[in-house]
Amino acid sequence: MVVSSVCALSLGTPYVPPYRLVGAMLDGGDSLAGIVVTQLRVPRLVLALVAGACLGAAGLVLQEALRNHLAVPEMLGVSSGAALGVAAPLVLTLSLPAAVQPLLAIGGAALGGGLTLLAAGLGRSPSAVLLTGAAVSAALQAALLVLMVMADQLDLQLVYRYLLGSLSARTWDDVEGLWPWLLVAAPALVLCAPVLSVMRLGDEDAEALGVRAHRARLAALGIAVVLIAPVTAVCGPVAWVGFLAPHLARWFAPGAGAVRWLPWSAAWGAAVVTVADVPARLALAPVETPAGAWTALLGVPAGVALMRSKGRGRKAGVAVTRHGSRAAVPRPPGEPPGSRKASDAPGDGDAGAPPPHETGTETPR
């Protein structure tokens, strides 16, 4: 993350060497390098860190609440609903203040996620949730495509952002709009983490421990909406960060629970978006590519590889447990090696035979 942050601040036009970054930040508006670093690159880097942390934490909350490691915002209608809620008023030329955009995104995300859970029976079946979410996401993205047809050239760039996700041309004003929502979501995440650990046991066990599974699942969806929607309102749906970051957190701490995975998932989400934004800005310079395209390009194969490696590790553990080596049986004194038959080892078919003094042929003592 440190290396990608330095690259994000140094690389580009103009190039600012790493040893001059501190001086450029202190210069502020006195030089071209100071203006570029403080007004363009630093807010973009801060937005990448905050957006990635929010998406990574939201992905873990959804996966643990639904007990499905494929449950991501892109597959549940949350990201598409938030993007549609912001893009529709812009294309329909409805004059609304910028402060209302996060509220529109929250409404759209809640609508998409709520439709998915209601249609899937409040998450009773993880596979049903994913299938229903894919259908809802496809319908919402189709609505975005209709808006692209209706939009003029200027609005088309905005809809394009809300289809793929981009950090281009973001300023300090965009970063400042996220802090109120983070102050709401952070305490909710702290309270939600222990409940997520209980939800992993299943609905029946969670109910036995005093957790109402359906209400907890709806609360987890609400927290994920508050994390995802403001980010989507600013930079669009940066795809598949909520899928990759939780798997990285589980891979590096396999024996931990949701309480420990949550901060690591947020940190990995911030790292993924920061790393992806560097090629998004420089690969085809001076033309910028969407950061969401790079996160999807890199995140999906990496996430699948992590899932496969975890599955192989689990199968290897089962095989060792099932076909483990037998304990060595001590040989009586004077018995030559190899004289014991395989049937004499403990655990074989004659394990239930009584010892000689219990066969009934001896006189009881």
C-alpha cells in the first residue's frame, strides 16, 4: 500500500520525485507540482483509500451475514441500485443539490438489496439470494443502459462513471462528503462484528443464542448500504473489491473470526483500490481508464484463486484426518519384528473380541 501510494503521488504529468513530495505538499499553490499534488493527487489517493476500505468492509458484512463467500454488492443489486439512484436524476435534468446525491444512492441501494432479500425469502437460501441478486442487478444495469441512450454527450460521461466506477477528477469536496456517513457506519460496524460471528453458525444456532437471524440480516444489509451508497455516489461502483478483500483477509488469518477479519478486509480493500488506480490513470495516458475495470480485471481471478487454494487446503486436511498414520503398538519383549499380523493392530475387526481372561473358560478369581 505504501509503494502504490507513493506511485500515485509521484507518477504522471508532471512527474514529482518521491523525495520532493513533502516539499510539494508544503508549497501548496506556489508551484505547479504543489498544485497537482495537493489539489489533484492527494484527494484522489484519500478517496481511493476510503472507498476501498468501505467496499471491503461491506463485502465481508454481506458474506458473513448471508453465509456465502460469493455474496458481493455487485451480485445483490446494491451497487447497481445506488448507481441508478444517482444517475437517473442527472440524466432526467432534475436540479438537485450535490448534498442530496448520497441520499439518492442510499435509496437506490436499499431498493436493490431489499428486492433481492425479499424475492429470495429474506436470505433463507444462500444460492437463492445469489440467483435473485444477479437478476435484480441485471435489471438495474439495463435501466442504466436505457439512461445512456437518453443522455446527451455530457451526461453520457456521468452515466459511464456510474456503470464502471472511476476516481477521475475527484476533489477535496468529494472526500469531505463521505465523512458524515463514515461516522454513522463505523460504530455500527463495531456493534455488528460479534453478531456476524454468531450468524456463521446458522439461523437455528443463532436463534438459540438469542440472535434473531432475519433482523440481523436486514441490519447487516442496512450497514452495507450505508457503506456502499455514498462511495458509489462519488466514484461509481468500483467493482469486485467487496469480493476480493474479504478473501484476502481470510487467507492471511484463516483461523480468525469476523471481529478480526473486519479491519483486515477494510485494509485490503483500500490497498486493492489504491493499486488499481495507478494503471487506471497511467496505462493509456493521457486517456484515463475506469478504476472499476482494473479492479474487476485483477480482483476476480485473484479471488477465484484464493477460493481454490482454500478448498484444496480443506480437502488436504480432511484426507490427513481420514487416512492418518496409525499409532505404533509396543512389541512384547522377545517378539521378533514383523511377527504381528495386521489383524492384531488395534482398531481392526477383532477390536470387539474379549481378552482371554473374559472368555468364560477360566475359573473366576
